[in-house]
Amino acid sequence: MNFYKTMEKGAIIAAHFGTTHEDTREKTIDIINKKLKNEFDKLDFFQVYTSRIINRILSKRGIENLNTTQILEKLVEQGYQHVIIQPTYIINGTEMEALKREVDMFSDKFEDIRVGTPLLTEVDDYFKLIEVIEKEVGVLKEDEGVVMIGHGTEHPALSAYPMLAYVTKDLEKPIYIGTVEGYPGLDNVVRELKRDNKRKVTLMPLMFVAGDHAKNDIAEDWKESLEENGFEVEVNLRGLGEIESIQNIFIERAKKLENSQPEDILVKKAEYAKGRKASH
């Protein structure tokens, strides 16, 4: 079912983790919101910040953002029947799980509600991201490397970071992956850089927005630690959400949702269970 083949009300929601930093918000969240509005002009646009902490901080500044539950309650009250939700998360971690749980609570309140995927979901996504980063940094000298640093998480989705690191190594790209909280950590990255005889390093956030983690952990802590280990360090605090091709990936995810048939998760589970029984 295409959303445009009905007279019922339809909406598209951009689900962001959020940020308290206006400078990076203007370059990332505001831009992709505008693009979504333009690309889906027949749907009403809404945004949510899914971080309760960020919403509380902004509320103290007089800035109110609805969370997922609040916006879905509002859409139910206003008679919306068809909803697309496109997150701008990097991995399928805690925030994505929470988003799905909240959506599940409203599954019977809408005719059709669809949720998109984070940046790193399928295997091809990792290769596409490396391709984007390679174009972003340009040609590097033999002794130069790029270190991309993600948030990290206690969620099993932490495995996305070493997966990305494996892909860069497999492709023999001078791109190294680290996390603020998790694996690979700083020590792992330092060993990799020294093993590959890198001398000059550019630090970049593996994050949609360049907020607290980027400005404090990356631009200060990681930079200082790498310099102490003998590297010449530059910092490029450009969130992934500032890169047009990354923005377009999320736009395409939402378009795919719009034009595809709704997935029947119960049928998919039944097929999966049947397949497992047949394999034993």
C-alpha cells in the first residue's frame, strides 16, 4: 500500500536521539528534517527526540520536544491512520529497541505504521559507509589515517563497531574504528595505528551529530591521548548527519518504507520457525 493511494491522514516522523548543541543541530537535524518535509510533501511532518535526558535539558531552556509516545498519542487523537517513522540512529542499539517498543504499543491504533532502519543494519550498509567516508577524507598519504569514534554501548549492537573495523581492514582502507564506551577502545586503535606505521591522524565522530561526546571525548580526550602516543592529530568535528550522502541514505530508507507493502511480522516469524524445524 502506497501512502498516497488513500484519503486518510498520513504522517512521517523523523526520530532523532537529539542534541542540546544548536550549532550541530542546525547542520544535521534541521537539514534532514527539511529534506524529509520536501520529499514527502503529501505527508505531514513531525520530529521526536528520543533521549529523555536531552528533552529534560531542553525543557529547562524553554524548548519542548515530544517523545515518541507523546507524538503517537497526538497523531491518534488527530485521526492519522498511516505513519512512517525514520530514525537517524547509527546502530540498532538501545534507542532503536526503545523506539520499536513504543511503536508496538500503538500498532493497533493505526491502519499502518512503519519503522525504518538505522545507518548500519545490513552488510552492504557497512561498505556504503566506508565508501562515503573515503570520499569525505580524500586521498591520504602512506603514513596518514582516519580514526572514527562512535558512542559505544552496553547493548549487543556494540558488535556493529568491530564489524565496521573488520570491513575497513578487509578493504585495506586507512580508516580505524573506536568507541568512547566499548570496543574497540583507544588502546585497540593505538595498536592498530602503530602496527600500520601511521604518523598523522584525523579524528572524526562516528555519530549523527557532533555534540558532547564529539566536543569533549573526541576533540579533547582522544586527541590528547593520541598525541601522547606520538601521533600528529587533526580533528574534523563534522557529524555524519552533515554529509549529504548520509542524509540521502536515510531519505531513501524512508522512501523504501513508503513504497513497500507492510511486513507481517507474524508470518515472517512463522516462516522462520518452520525453517528452523526443517533444518533439524
